[in-house]
Amino acid sequence: MADDNRNGFTLLPTLLHPISRGSVTLQSSDPFDPPIIDPQYLTEKEDMETLLKGVKKTLELGSTETFKELGIDLKDTYIPFPECTKYKIPSDDYLECYIRHYATTVYHPTTTCRMGKTDDPTAVVTGDLKVKGISNLRVVDASVMRNVVSGNTNAPTIMIAEKAADLIKGADTKNGAEYQSSYMKGIICSLGRLLKSHRYGYSIQRDLEYSKSQETLKSKQKSLKRKGMGNKPCASYAISDEDINKLYISGQLGTNTPTSLINTMWCNNTIHFGIRGGGEEHGGLCVGDFSLGFDDELDAEFVEFNERQTITHTGIDINNIRSKAPRMYAGKDDRCPVDAFKKYIEKRPKNKNNADDPFYLSVVTNNKRPSEDEQWFLAQPMGKHKLYHILFT
């Protein structure tokens, strides 16, 4: 346009639904070699015919009286292009040549990982965005569209990502059942470890940048628990009185040795106070979490557990908080849990009975059966690995 002060406009015929199909293939077996991308534009005759109609319609519009009144001049449109001089202007052959040399992409490629049914040979991912034949892998971008959309691909791609987030948040097992809450947390932890191994700068479990996903996980865990799906399918069977009796008879429980006494503490805390897990909740206990008391009405001594937030009792769900501190009452036989607790406190090093000291201490290992006057426990906390294995006693 000769006069730079005049307004202008662009008419851009666009092939919204091309029939031609490109390809993305491997260049070699080296995963770091870039793939071979061949768009194969206008290989189908129908695509050229459609674009040709669009160009001719544009020229037709530009020649109308209405456009002429606006000062539209299409004379520059017919400047001969070197590649097309052998064709008569503006013949269909000339316009086709023009299109093949000057058409450009709008940078919205799609459908290289097409979605479809399991038996669809053209599909790469299934309806839940999972790659066929590969476990634990989803594709979430414009490549899963079966065909390119008529408009900009940005908004539809965001919608695909939102749907993927819903699928992942509501992840189901292979048989269609929902995962247990602990499994979902394990999945997030596994992902966190993977990202950490690649030196990712954020923690998806703790950092503020992932607060939304953290809240979503907590909400899902609460929802599953309300449905009675906390960890029930994986819960251990409740230990029976017969099982406990066998453990006492075998010497694995009792108060005669440091090992049997620490096992008894673990067993009683689990049974009477609901402390769970191999090492997480037990390992976080302190001496100050327990206190001795006497119930005048029952005429019985007790140990009271002053519950803090734990792995399974987080305090997030008000329905998951006990309104009254649990108690463990004294019995009338040689397996009295209160007597066992008092003996354990007595056998600990005197300087390790402060409120903040760890409840579980390491046992003396150089003497399996020390006398009553000898040292039973070390002034150091029991390791989580050792504490975890009490579970399998």
C-alpha cells in the first residue's frame, strides 16, 4: 500500500478441517534424536479445492462496490510471483501455484496421539488419556484431539488439561474401584521423589506453589473416609486374645526382658490408644504424651494418652478428633498394662524421662536378659527401621 497513513485489513482464507494427514516418525533408535515431522500439507486434492474456493471468494469480496467505496484496490494482488509466471493470472492454475508457495501454518498441530477406543488402530490414547499398552502414562495436550477443532486450540487444550486433572484426582484402580486414601498419598509421594531425583526445585507435598493440589488430595481423602474407604481393604486383621496369649507365652510380650517390654509398650499403645503404622506415629511419640492417673469411681489406676495430631489423626476433619482423651486401665493379672508402663518408665535412663524425650528408646543389645539392677535401655531413640519391624513381631 503506497500511503502508509491509510488503514488496511487482511482477508485470510483458512482451511479449518484439512483432509491431508501428516506424520511424526522416529529418525533413529536414539531417543535424543529429534523426530521426523512431515506435515504433508495439501496432499489431498479436496484441500486444495477448498482453499482455492476461499481465495476466489476473497477476491470476489474485494471487487464488490462496497469495498471499492472504502478505497479497496486489488491491483497489487496480481503481481506475478516468480514461481508462478508460467501460469496465466488469475487462472486457477496460477492461484493454486500461489497457494502452494505462499500458504502458511497457523501453528496449531493436533492429533499426533489421537484418542480412540482400545481397538482403534489409529488411536494412541484411550478415553481417559492413557497411552495404550503402557501403564502409568497419560498424554495431556492438543495431540489427543481426534481432529483439529474449528477455532483456536488454546481453550480446548486447557479443557483437556482440566479433565485430566479430574481423572487423576479421581483415579480408579484397574477394576474401576476408587483408590484408598493412603494409595493416593503414596502416588503423590512417588511423583515427588521422581521430581526430586531430577532436581526439580519445588516439593509438590509441601510448597505453596502446589497448595491447590495438596488441598485437593486432603479433600479426596476425607471424601473416601466418609465412604468407609479410608484404608479398610488393606487394613490388618484385628489381633485376637488368643494371638496375644501366644505372644506372652513365647516371651515376645511381657516385662521380663528389655525387648519384650518395648514390644509390650508398642502393642498396648496400638490396642488401647489406636496408634497406627509401623514407625511413623509410634516414632513421633514423646514421654509427655502419656500421664498416670487414678479413677476414683472405678477405683483403678490408668494411663492417659494426651493425643496430638498424627499421621492418621490430622485434625483437619473435626469428626476425626476424639472428644475425650483415651485411657488404658490397670488389670488384676501379671499382664497389667499400667504396671508394664510404670516398669518401662522405671527402666529408662533417668535423664530421658522428660516430656519432650522420645517414648521409644533403643534396647541394650549386649545383654539379652539383664538383671533388674542392670541397664535395660540406651539414652537414644529407637530407629524407625527397628520400630517398624516391631509390627512383624
